[in-house]
Amino acid sequence: MTQLLLFNVTNGLIIGAFYVLMAIGLSLILNLSNVINFAHGSFLVVGGYIAYTFEPYLGFWGALIVSPFLTAIIGLAVEKILISRVYSRDPLYSLLLTFGLAFIFEDGTRSIWGANGKPFTVPAFLSQPLSNEFFFITGYRLFMVAVVTIAVALLFVLLRFTRAGIRIRAGTLDLETVSAVGINVRALRSLNFAVGIFLAGLSGVLAGGQLGLEPTMGAGLLMPSFVAIIVGGVGSLAGTLVGGLLIGVASGITAVFFPAASEAVIYVLMALVLLVRPRGLFGEEGMLT
Amino acid sequence: MKEPPKQGIDRGLVVLAAIWAALLLAPAWMPLIGGYTALGTRVLVLGLAAMSLNFLLGFTGVLSFGHAAWFGLGAYGCGLILKYVALSTPLSVLAGTLLGGVMGGLLGALIVRRRGVYFAMVTIAFGQVFYYIAFQWSSLTGGDDGLRPFYRQPLHLWFATVDILNNTTSFYYFVLVCFALAVAAMAFILRSPFGRTMVAIRENERRARFLGIPIELHIWIAFTLSCFFVAYAGTLYALVNNFADPRGLHYSQSGDFVMMAVMGGMRSFWGPLLGAVVFVVLQDYVSSITINWQIYIGIMFVVVVLFFPRGILGAIRRRAAA
Amino acid sequence: MSLLQVKGVSKHFGNLVAVNNISMTVEPGELRAIIGPNGAGKTTFFNLITGFFLPSAGRIIFDGRDITDLLPARRVWAGMARTFQVTEIFPELTVRENLRIAVEAAAGLRLRAWLSQVDDQKIRARISELIGMGGLSAKADRQVGELSHGDQRANEIMMALALKPRLLLLDEPTAGMGDQETYEITHLIRRLHKDSKLTIVLIEHDMRVVFHLADRIMVLDQGKFLAEGTPQEIAANEAVQTAYLGQAA
């Protein structure tokens, strides 16, 4: 029984780590620019497919490194051309815009790469299980957790110690003052968006290795990211981190007792948090918008 | 809500009469332009849903991106009654409306303290909860295949029995009557002190608060009312299709409703109906000529947001004022 | 009994002390002005009185009642009304509609779905009364957002008046106005004070307005109380003059 529980908790943490990667990118964009990026799942898919396209030429590792950057560039283009036009308007419009973009991307990936799933090959040594006893922890899953940990750590370093990062954090708290001090808010938003999309692209590569690639996979991974942000508290990256891990673990544990409900439990968790602490675990008081 | 000058009153009444004339005579003129009555029925129902959402979005200024949840609950409630409980159209409509409205009211209470994107996010998540339940609880809901079979039942009025199952024209008029009832209720509420308070909250929440208006309570009431209306539309939708499925609960359905309201014009009462007409017609047309219709819907979203944020009626008003 | 007693109220924002241990007592029928250099904490002080923030320390007694923990809407019901530095009105509605909402809110009718003929008549009468008082008769059916700054402010003041307040708080009512409009608003405030015997507390930078209207003046500087007294006393007060050194008086 404990063995089973351990299995599921560990599994849950691994799943949670993945959710964290997706959700943090989403959270970054939400916090600074007040935009709910419905197309985040689409960028994940694009990231995966780009990696798939480049793998024959660059190998797995090359694709892993190149794809997030390319995806971020696409994201940057989208931000500059489309999304930046609606920042000053009611959040309704950015929602509708990213919503429409999600449609366009989904159909777009379908026409470029076909509607059928594509396999994404991962280096053989990674697919080996760790040991007979821990058969469920394949090397690839550990690798995923490692990548996520590195990415999140790098992000926190970026936000804490670089000038751009500090400005992003300041902008999250008070964009007006940041702008009044003479900092180029447009450029800041673009950079922030690109970083968020980079993370989405990275998630796509990792997801591809684990699940294979298909055009519709983005949407299914988007909702848990939303819930992670709500549970962790809007406005707090640390909260998103905790939220993602929490829902992953909750999902894992539920799989022991009620396998069918393991997906539903994240919503139950969300409802609980909303009842007991509406601002989320780490959310700030008075986050009225 | 406005007290328009003399000229305006006359113009408003004329427009209203024209709208109702068009609606009443639809089965006559629709086939002439390549339409068909059943399409009109569908547009009415979706238009009602969009107007219900706009009650909240356009008039109170609160964005819910999860209204499909209550719409779908209305549909499932209606279908479940017809399938398992009683062969009665009125009862199933009532049940579906109550189911969607009450759930909306309960869950809405959890989130009224939040506003803006946070509120929208949570409504999306709520919607997905119900989507997920409908999908998974297949023993009750039929899962991915949807809830079927059930059929709309003839209406036993005191002077006649109306066959709304087989006679599409009779059914259209039935839906039109239901539509009229809902629309009348909405208009009535919007003209009342409560309706004016809703507009006040939209116009300037801070000022409303400092006039002693309890904002959260009002938003919750407006939210709940709009959930009841949209659930009612959902029951009608189930009757249109003789079928209820999870896709009706998905956030993309919510997105469609929002788009209809925006496209038609959020600040006007009839705007969302116009938006529904355009949206449904476009969607039908595009999906019949290409398999990649999603891309075109997506492009439409982008174009409307960037170039027609005030919708068709908004653009017309701009022209008229200029 | 004093109408408003603010006792030792402070407000911290993290390490920033915006308001530091300020006390104030206002008698019914008084017109009190609060002045001070920029950043003195005047608006924050107002925000504390009206419930926009809760104080970090101190108590607020209004009409004998401790209202320190009450939400803004409750304070409105207790008899307090306010205007803001940046005029807060319903810009896309007409003057008449703006006042309608205020009057209905004041009458406790916000939740009503239906209005009887009699009630409707009474409301319309009250709206007309307010429009007349504010000098807005010619512009009653125009969108407030399109009116001049002075008219918008008059509209806002009338909306506050619709609430039949015991205490009216005006935050820089003549902010950003030219001489003509300043004169008109000052005149309006004076009329309201005399005719309706309203208790008024206002924040002002324009000293002509202050000295024309105020019974008593309180001076704040950097979040702290500096001086209080009649206009003559304040004008002669050296500490006040020092605080304002370099500021136009």
C-alpha cells in the first residue's frame, strides 16, 4: 500500500512539475500584461512540432534547445503584431484575441503537419526505467523534472537578479509607476511574453517526448495550468509553482483510490480553495482585477 | 433606460416593430434567401443565449467566459427529464432552467469578490468542470456520444395539441414565444432601478460603491439572473436538437456566445441577436465549403477584436452620430 | 456633539507611513478645509475617513458611532458622501441619468424591479431639484462625459448631495479648473453650505477658495498634523509658511 502510495505521489510530483512549467509561463504573461493567453496550449503544440521537424537534423538535444527559442520568436511576432494592440483595452478583447489565435494555430498545425499523431523519438538511454523496483520512474521522466527544475530556477534567477527581471517584477506590482520612471513598457511586455512562450515551447518538446504529438493536445494541457494559477493565487509565481505541484500530487494520490476521478480532483481542489481562501494560497489581498 | 428626445422614441418603436415583424414572418421569408426554418430556430436559441450573456457582459460590465456551463446544464436538465422522468416539454424546460440557474447562482457566490481577468479565468474553469462531468459520467449523460434519445413532446394547450416534434414551423413559433417571454423579462429588468444600478456598476464601479451600492451583491444577482436566462436557452437548444452533448458545455461554446455579443454590439439590447445571426450563418457557410473552417473562425475573432470592437451596431451608431 | 471625530489615525503601507497619528474634530454645520503641500497625506486621510482603506491605528467616530471598521458603502448609509480628485461620474450617461442612479440608490431602491407611478414622480421631482441646485438645467440631457470640467464636478457634487449626507467630503473640488469654473464651484459649495446647512470638509490647494469658504483650516505636512485654526490664525502661522516655502500660495 505504501509502495503504491509512494508510486502515485512521485508520479504526481512528476506530472505536477510539468504542469508547473506550463502554468508559470501563463502566469508570467497574466501578471504583467493582464492577458489570459488562451493560445498558450497552441504554442506548446507548435514547440513540440518544431522540435519534431528539426530532430532529424539536430538530434534530440539540438531540437530541445532550438525549439523553445524558435517558438518564442513566433510568440514575439504574434505579440508585437496582434496582442500589443489590445493591451489598453478591456481584458475581454485580449481573451477573445488569444481565443481566436488558438483556433488559427490548431488548424494551422493540422494543415502543416497533418491531423494524425506524430511520434517524437527520445534518446534510448532516457527511456530506460531507473531500476526494477522503481520501474515507473523512467529516465525520461526524471529528465523532464530536471529540465523543469533548471528552467524554473533560471527563471527565478532572471527575475531576481537581472535588470529586465526586476523591471518585470516591478511592472507586475505597479505598471504605471514603472512607465512613469521612463522604462519602456512595450518592450518589457514583449520580453515577458517571449519568456512565457519560451516556457510553453519547452513544455511542448517535453510533452512530445512523453505523449507523442498531435494537433489537439494543447487544449487538454491548458486547463490544469489555469487551475494551478487559481489554486496558487493569481499574481504570485511562487503560488503557481506550489499550485502546479499540488494539483499534480492530488491527481496522483486520487489515482490510488479513485482512478476515474484523478482528473476531476484538480477541480475539486480549486473549488475548495475558492471556498476557503478565494485569493489562492499565495494570492495577494485585494487583487480586485 | 435612456429618456430619449421625441424623435428617438418614434425611431426606437419603429425598429422594434421591424424586428418583431421579421421574427414573426421568418418561416415565410427565410426560404426565399436560401435559409430554412430550422436554421431560424437555431439562431433564435443561440441569440437568446448570447443576449443572456450580454445581460451580464454588456450591461453590468462583467466578463464571464464560462456561460456555456449553464447553457449545457440547461440542455442536460431538459434532456434528462424527457428521457428518464416525464414526457413533458414544459416540465423539462423548467427543470433545465432551474438546474443551470441554481448551479450558476451557487458557484457565482464563490467568485463575486474577484473581478476582471481573474473572474473570467474562474468562470472558464467552472465551465470545464461541468464539461468534464458530462464527459465522464457516461452512465447518466451518455458521455462523448451525448444524451439521447429524447424527443420534444407535443404541447397540450387547452384549445389544441401542438405537434412541435414533427412540425418545424410550429416548433419555430413555440421557440419564438419562449424567446419573447425571456426577452420581455430581460427588458423589464433593465428598465428598472435594478437595471440602472447594473449600468452604474459598469460605468464606474468606484462611484457606484460610493453611492452606497453593495457591488458584490448586485453583481451576484445579475450573474445569477443571466445564468437562469442562458440555462433557459440551453433547454430550448436541447429541444432543437433532440440531443444534448458535452460540446455544449465547452469553453469554446462560451467563446462563441461572447463573440456573438461583441460582434453584434455589446451596448445594445438586440446586438447579440444580430451577432448570432451573422455568426451562425458564417459558420454554416464556411464549414460547408472547407474542412479548415476553424482557421476562418479564428480569423474572424481576430478581425472583430482588432477592427470592430464595438460590433456591427456600434459601428452603425458611430456613423449615425458622425 | 461633534459630528466627526478622528482619533489618532495612522496608515502604513509597508514601511511607508502615509498618515501619522492625526486627530480631527468637526462640528455640525462647519466648513473645514484641509491643506498642505503635495504628498502631505491629505487624500489618504480622506480615504481613511470614507473607508477606502482601513487605518493601521486609531479610531473614527461619526455621529456618535464608531465606524472604523465599516465598509465604504456602509459609511455612505451612515451619512457620509464624497467626491474624488479625479471626478468620478458615469461618463456615458446623461446628467439626468447620473442623478437618477444616485437618487434611487439613496432611496434604497437599487434592488427594485419595479417602480410605482408615485415613486417615479417623486424621484423625478428630486432629480429636477438637484439639477436646478447645481445649475445644470441647460445641460441635463447631455452626456456628462462631454461636459466641461466644472459641470462634471457640479454633477458629481449633486450626486453626493442626492444621498442626503450629514457630512460632505470634497477632494480638491477645483482641481484643474480655470478661474471662471473655480469661481462657479466655490459659489456652489458656499450656497450648499449656507442653504442646506451641510457639514463640509474639503481638501484644497487653491488658497483663494480656502480662505473664502473655510470656517476652520487644518494643515498637514508629510503625513503629520502641523496646525489648526481659523483662516487668520493659519495665515499668520510661521510653521505653515515654512512648510509652504516654494509652493504658490
